[in-house]
Amino acid sequence: MKVQILGSGCPKCKLLEQHAREAVAELGLAAEIEKVMDTDAIMEMGVMMTPALAIDGEVKSVGKVLTKDQVISYLKGGK
């Protein structure tokens, strides 16, 4: 599983990354967490607002900081 945090590295992006890392650890998943900071790459994924969360290349959330529990829901395949 690949979890991507899309954003410029702002405080909100860092907080989303922290929540994603906590969620992956809590679930015990073998997931790669990648930070995507390149503006062109972010726009190619169709994201115009950051922070954003993508799982296995599919954008799940745009423009908000998800809580750890919300990230867990997405990791489990929810919405």
C-alpha cells in the first residue's frame, strides 16, 4: 500500500502526514508513506488545494487535515 501526502510542506501538510503515520502504525500496515511536494505532480493528480491524501494513487481527501481516525477509515477502504 502506498500513502501519499500532497502538499508544500506547510504546517497543515505536516499534521496530515503525522496523522497518516499514526493511522498506519495503529493498523500495523506495511505501507509506504510518500510526501509529494512537486506542484506539477500534485496538479497532475487533479489536486488544486492542499493538503491532500492519496492511497494507492487515488486521491481520497483534498484541502483539509484529516484526523487519525478519518485516515484509518480511508485505509480500511471506507469513505
